[in-house]
Amino acid sequence: MSRPLAPAGFTGPAVAIASTRLRGTVAASLAIASLSLCLMVTLTVLSGKLGAGMPIPA
């Protein structure tokens, strides 16, 4: 059994697998998603603090 001459791994030339426009769209959607997640966490924490300060109705 003979071995190939080229070493194993990522030895070939780099090839673009996505267009610049697609990468920009993905980056923008990830940025929007992270901002909305931060907003949801902030609102959750603030509503918890607001609820903790209210008296329990009898």
C-alpha cells in the first residue's frame, strides 16, 4: 500500500465558500440577535427587581 505524497490536512489553496454579501448579512443578523438578547435579559432583570420591591397583596 503506497502513501500519498502530499501531507494530510488542509494543504490546498483557500477557496471562498460564501460571498461577501452573504457574510455581511450573516454578521448583521448575528449582531441584531445579540442586541435583542441583551435587551430581553435587561428587561427580565429590571422586571424582577421591580416585582421584588412590590408588596404581596393579601
